[in-house]
Amino acid sequence: MKKLFFILVLSLSSIFIAQGGPSIRMDPILVERSVRPGDTFSYVLNVENADKFNPLILDVFVTDFVEDELGTYQLVSPGSTPYSAVKWMKVSPEKLTIPPGKTKTVEVTVSVPRGISGGLYGAVVFRIHSEGGTEEGALGETVFEFQMASFLELVIKGTAQRLEAHAVSFKVEKSKKYMFLRQKVGENALVFTTTVLNQGNVHIFTKGLLILRTKQGRTVARMPLGGGRGVILPGAKVNLMSVLTRQLPPGDYVARAIVNYGGNRPVVAETEFSVQEAQLTTKETLEKEMARFLVEPQNLEIELRPGSFKSNVIKVVNRGKETIKLRGYVLPLVFDIYGNILPESEREEKFPWVEVKPSVFTLKPGQTRRVRLMMKPPRGAKGGYYADVIFKSEGESAHSEMGSSLLIFVGDKKKASKKGALKLKTLDVQKNSVGMDFLFLNEGTIHLNAKVEVVLNRLHPQVILEDGRIIPPKTEKLTVATLSGENPILPGTKRIFSFMVPMSLEPGEYEILARVDYGGDEPSVVKTKFTVVGGANHEK
């Protein structure tokens, strides 16, 4: 008898199964936690038998899961992944009987051992209990077993979290190759697919951008790359896709993928393609894996005297399985208001007094090359200067890119001015959330690393009771949130820090306290009071 399992894992909210099978609702499908080594915590899963006439018996157990290239979680054997949490997860009960139309709960207890770092992952699986065993039927029929899972994504705080991601391929294809796209966009839409490998020890959240340009540098389109949560588990390769439905004029084009994932620098991949007049065909990239390499350190702080000469060394490591050829060059380092490095086309062509030697070299698999940076600022230079040392792979149909940020101060660094100003830019109170955007301006002469802390308070006024007693006013702290930027804020530039609090505010008086610490003599503080009246907010 063949036995097939229906693994229902696609939704992140409650699941309902009908159509001749069991009717079940379960919540939550995804549990996210950040804990420290040695911690023990528990959470509850709710399972409802939506069948009003038949009881439901479920076996409950834990197992591992992996992520496929479509970003779908797939159940695998317990203990089969290097980031398995299964041995530290317990469920109670292990067999669940739910009467018709009723809900039962399962308690999951997780005991995190010491000496663990990065991320841990495990799934709690509910499978329809079968008393009949696995004997084959008279006709050798296939038996379908329904099962559903709740997934645990665990981050171990206070440990070494290695964030490392690479683009392993970048393809341009026609939509006719994808059955799930043909009915929606036809056969001639262009499909851009960047496959990203998470080579770190914790899951990452990706946010991709696709930029299309002509060979002459004119921007044709900017569009999101990928979708959904954008999560990639450690060791997983996931396709980030974008579809262009409008037809491009015949010609040669460059596609550039920029994928931010929480590291200091985004994953960058680039490929060329051409649109022919006859059938609008494309020069599709080869299936060969792209160059994977690291540049260390990713940030390098340097102090120089005007007119002096200095050299520093950075390391370039080939993390792939093929010999690669790299070319190094230097551009000005520029961030947008959100802290992302600007594309090369939006920056000046060259940083004047930093040179890379050697600028072209090859690396065998696993080989490390020490590359020297030669720096000589002019005699009249002073203050902060910022360079982006970029290494790009060559000799491939698609190119990958990594680099190092040079944070240079010319002069006496102790005399540098550290000054910044914070202000509340927007406040948006919705039915079930509060959104806040803070704008920080670096008013000093050196780069700053900012950490913003926000407190949301409710202000309860004084109340005089009928018997004359007075209840004094009080402040109720509702929530505290902190946010730090991965990249520094350069002198004279601004940075947005955005917060979203999933909370419904009742009518009343509220207060926002925001503080940014950036290494100056004193923090910058913002205090704002506002009133919620029937769901609307009014700042004071």
C-alpha cells in the first residue's frame, strides 16, 4: 500500500480543511521567539474540530523542516538538519481527542541548552490518528494521511549570529516556462529570478529591488524583487522573482538585483540580456552558479593626517566551489534616507585618493587573498570621508558583488564634532496599530551609529469621585521599542527610523517619548503628546 502525506503548510494564520477530509482549524501556524541560552519557555497551540458530528483523534509530534526554492516549508525527519530544535521540544498531550465542534489545546515546551548560537527550528505536527496500521488493501490502493504543522523559528539572543547571504544565480526568462504564470501574464512577460543562499547560522528576512537599465545607463524600471515574508532559513536557497509584463523595445539591457537581508551590505547581482526584434527573445543566463565570496572586514575605520600616506589590508575569501576572477575599484560611499547603499549609477564615478592593489586577481575555491588599500588624502582635507571598496566578479554571464565600507577621518578624531537632532516626522494611528517615523539628522563632522528607543505612554487624568476622593493622574507605560541601524549615518545626512506598534488605542491622551543615543555628549530626545478621539489622533 502506498502512503501519501498531505502536508498543509502554506498559510500563516488558521487553517481550515474540508472537501471530504477532516475539518480542522489550527492557530498559530508560525511562532517566533527570541530567547537566551538556558531559557525555557512554553506556548499553546489551539486546534478546533470544525466537524459538528464526528470526533477527531490526532497524533501530535515534533519534527524538522527545511525550505525549498519556492520559499515553502517542507517537513523532514527529526534531527536531520544542523539547526534542529526537535531534541529540546516537548508536546503535551501526544494524542489529542477533540469532540465534534470543540477546541483543544496542546502545550509546547522548549528548553534551550547553553552553548547554542544562531537560530533553531522545529515543527509541531498534527496527524489524523489511524488504528488500522499500514496493511495494504486488496487493490493496493493509495492511502492519504492528512497532517498539518505549526512552525517554530527561534533566535538565540546574546550569541554569535552570523549573517551571510549570496546570490548563486540570476536568470532572465520568458513567462512561458512557468505554468503558474502563463495564465496570468501570458507567454512573453520577462521573469527575473535571483536565487539567494543563506550561508549564515540564523534565518534572514530579505527585501529585494530590481533595477533595469539600458547599456547606456538609462533606468527603464525599478520594481520589488521577491515577496511575502522574504524569510530564508540557514542553508536554504530561495528564488526571489519579479515579472515585467510590459514589452521592452529591442536592445541590450542590464538587470541589477539588490537584496537587503540585515547585513551591513546587501546581496548584489547583475546580468545582461537583450531583447530581439523578431520574437522578443532574451539572452538567458547560464545555469552555472555565480561567484560567492566574502570581503572582511565589512566596515573599516581609519584615521589619517592631511597629506599623509597609509595602507591597510582587507581579506577577500572565495566561499564557492569554482575559481573566480574579481575586479576591485573604489566609489564614494552614499546611503539613502533608509540606510541602504545607493546603486552605482546614482553615485560619482570614482573616489579620488584611495586605490586598490591588486585591482584584478583570481581566487581558487576556499582561497583567501589579502588586498591592499593605498590612501593619501590631499593636504587641505579635513573631517570625515567615506569610500566604498567594491569587488565584482568577471567572466560570467551574471556578476555578483561584495565590498567594504571605509570610514575615514582626516585630522584629530578626538576633535570631531558629534551632534545630532531627532524629530517625529509622521504619526499614524490606525484601528489596530500605531505607526511612527522619526527623522535623525547628523549635524556633526563624523559618522554616527544611532540607537533609537521609543516609549508609548497613556496619560490618565485626575479623577474626582462622587464622595470627594481624588485619584491623582498617572502615566501607564504601554510599550517600549528599540531600533538600531546596520549602517552609519554620514555627516550632513538624514536617516529614517520607522516603528509599528500592533496595538489598538482607546480614546484618550497619549505620549510618545523617543531618545536616540549616538555617542555624543547627550542624547537627542523628542516628546510628543496626542489625543485619540474615535480612532483619530490629534498632536499637541
